[in-house]
Amino acid sequence: MIKISDTAIDKIKEMLAAEETPNLFLRVGVKSGGCSGFSYGMGFDDNQAADDKSFEMKGLKVVVDEESAKYLYGVEIDFKDTGMGGGFTINNPNAVATCGCGSSFRTKEEDAALAQPCED
């Protein structure tokens, strides 16, 4: 479903280790909004719903809610380390339009009316 690079997995595990809450996992999802129609969400969670989809990559538990799964199939998550910091990147083969901010997208099946102005 989702591909996560070794670099991103290592960074996520490092961040998880710094947390003081046991049993945390990575939750990845999408929500309506953003300047192209949908925006990505990625964070730590310890509450898994019965209809969530979960899988494990190199010891990292990843959970996706059922509604988001259709938009995230084939997504590749990476972590790019730059001289001024770094951050996670998401490559979504389902996206037909993306925003310049890189955190918003639209698929061919979804209406462009979901788009909202970018927040600065």
C-alpha cells in the first residue's frame, strides 16, 4: 500500500523513541482541504479503530484509516536531509494536481471544488 524509505523509517523510529507514550505507531491519512483539495496528515497515535488498515515495515507499525487508504495506495514517503534542516516528502502517483506547498493534492476522481486557499 504505502512505501516508506529506509531513511524515513529510521527518522520516524528516532522520533518515536523520543516520545514518552508507549505503543505509539505512525498514522498516515488525508483530509479534505488544502489548496488542491486534499492534504496529507502524518503523526503518532496509540488508538487504532477496528476498520483501520495496518501493516509493518522494518519494525515500524503504520496505520491508515479506511477512507484515506484509497488516496494513499502506492504513495512513497521519504525523508530528505538538507543543510538547513530536513523534512518528509510524499510522492503520490494518484495525484493529478498538487500545490506548490507540496502538502496538498487532487486525484482525477475528486472535484476541484474541494480546494481551499493556501495558509501562509
